[in-house]
Amino acid sequence: MSRARLAWLIPPLLALLMMLGPFSVDTPFPAFSAIQHEFGVGTAATQQLVSFYLLPFGVMSIFHGPLSDAVGRKPVIIGGIAVYALASLGCAFAPSMTALLGFRILQGMSAGGGVVLSRTLVADLYRGPEAQRLMSRVMMIFALAPAVAPIVGGWAVAWADWRVIFWGLAALALLLIGLVWWVLPETLPVSGRTPLRLGPLVRNLGTVARDVEFEKVALTGAFAFAGFFFYIGAAAIVVVDILHLGETDFWVLFVPLIFGMMAGSYVSGRSAGRIPGTRLVTWALRLAMVTSLVNIALAQTSLPWVLIGPTVLGFTVQTGFPTVQLRLLEMFPATRGAATSVMTLISLTLNALTAGLLTPLVAASMTSLAVSAAVMVAFALAMWTWHLRSTTPAESVA
């Protein structure tokens, strides 16, 4: 079958590439207790399985984007996922906690080849409202991953062994390599590529990173998502320690959270071409701030009310998130790979710090998590307001 006939598979394939990130983070959550028991470690050690993946992911994203600007998108995606598959097998055979953390680092270093560049491909393929609709559609499918991943992980732990989780991640990686090879077109022609030399690659990264408006918008998205990510990164603590549920009950947390994210992505897609992007992001962040305050009040209740705030927070954040990502990519159309890398580095570094350092400190209760989420959303709204005050009236309604 020709690639033209397989074009309908591009949106779900881009979503699957994005899903590799949350699958890598969320699937092992139900296995934390089993890993602690087998290797004789505590909660703080298994929590590092999140940060040891996210931090190298963010650091290596610096290289994936510029490298794809030089050699094309597909070679970087396929190469990265191939290394990820080997790293997943290493996790499956890990003889100690130290080895497991080491292979998690390798997973994080390689996963960005697909996860980071899937967003670049959206901007390569479409412009304007069409790009926003595609990004929103991709994000709707992508939002299923955090809900499905811990459920699959819980089944694996209950019926087999925690190592099966990493066998499954390796199999998913091999499937993605085949689909990328047959379905995805190369979206960056040779004529549009940058020289494969260290100097130009570093200069492109520096140009993006030094742009003050880019930093403001990137921090807007990073802080907004970090507020929601508190609940994802602390899932093992929330489900088991705070809500006192079991290994197969992660769906109680993730299903409502992901419903909120999918609903937000749907509203974002429906708004494309109807509501100016800037206005959409502004109202989404304002509603997120209000929701964060309501969430603090609801945090002292019990199930199901205690999850209403995080669910609506996911909805409001995701309503504006696709537009924020596209605005960042549109700032540097000639070097979108570099723009994606810097954007991802900022977001993933903040998420890694949130999961590895802040979450163990603030996950004592739903109230402390809600207050922490509100602080992150307040930072996001402040960054976006600062950005709007620095732009011209024509830019502010784009």
C-alpha cells in the first residue's frame, strides 16, 4: 500500500509517538511496590524512576531537534526509538536498582527522537487553523496514554511480573519503528536542511534560547502543565498512600484526569479559526487559575469530589496548550527542530524537578498538592501576561 493511501494514519501515529513519553513514565507506577520489595529500596528511590527518565529526556532533547534540522526527521525518530527499545530490554533484565535507574536514563536520552519531533511534524505538515486542529486531534489521542498506561502496568503486576512492563515498552518501540518507516513522509526536504556541523547547530539553539519572548511563552506552557503534572508525577503516592487504593486502581485517578485533558483538546480543535489563539490561551489560563483555587477547597473532601479540581484543571490547561506549542514553533519556522528542542528542554526539566524534588515534599496530602498546582498556574499566567504586554496589538490577537 502506498504512503499516500496511509495518510489517514498520520494523526494517530503522531499521537503514538507522543504517547511513548507518558507510557514510559506512567506504566511502571503500579510496579513501584514490587520493585521496592525486590530490590529493598524505599519510596524515594522508586520515585526517581520518574526523574531519572525525565531529566535526561529534557537534556537530550537539545540535540534531537537540531539534528533533525540537519539530517531529516525520520532518521532521528527511527534511531532514537531503536535505542529506546534496547534500553527497555535492559530495564527488563536489570539485576539491581542501580542498573534499573541506569537503563531508565538511557530510555530518557533516546525517547525524545519520537516524542519531541512528533510536534515538529505537525508544524511541518500544516499551518494556521489546520495545524491547530491537527495538534488538538493528536493531543486528544495522546491524552489516552496516561489513563491506559498505569492500568496496563497494574494488570502486568497483578498477573505476571513488573519486568513484563518493560518487555511491553520494547515491543511498542519496535511497532513504532515499523509504522514510522512505512507511513510517515520525510517532511524536511534536503534543500531546507541546515549544515551538519556543530557550530550552526549550536548557533540555532542559542538563537532560540536567547529569544526573550520565546522563553516567556515556553515557560507559560511549562508552568501550566507542571501544575497538572503534580498529580501525574505523584500518582503512585496519591493512589496508594493518600487514597488508600490498590495496584489495579490507578484508573480511579487517571480516567477523570485524562477525560479533562481530552475535553480540553477537543475544545481547542473546535476553536481553531473561530477564536484567536491568544484570546483562547488567555481565557484558558484565567480559568485554570480559578479552578486551582476551587481545587484547594475541594482537596479536603473525599472521592469522587476530591478529583473534580484536578480534572477541570486538566481541561483548562489542555484547552490552551496546543496553541502555545504551535506559537513557539511558528516563532522559528526555519529551525523548528531547534525550537522544539528548547521548548521540550524547558518543559521536561521543570517536570523532572517537579517529580523528583518537589513531589516527595508536597505529596503529603491532596491539599498540599492543590496548593502547589495553584502556584505553578499562577506562574504560567504571569508569564503569559508579561508576554502579551511585550507584543504589538496585531500580534496579541493572532
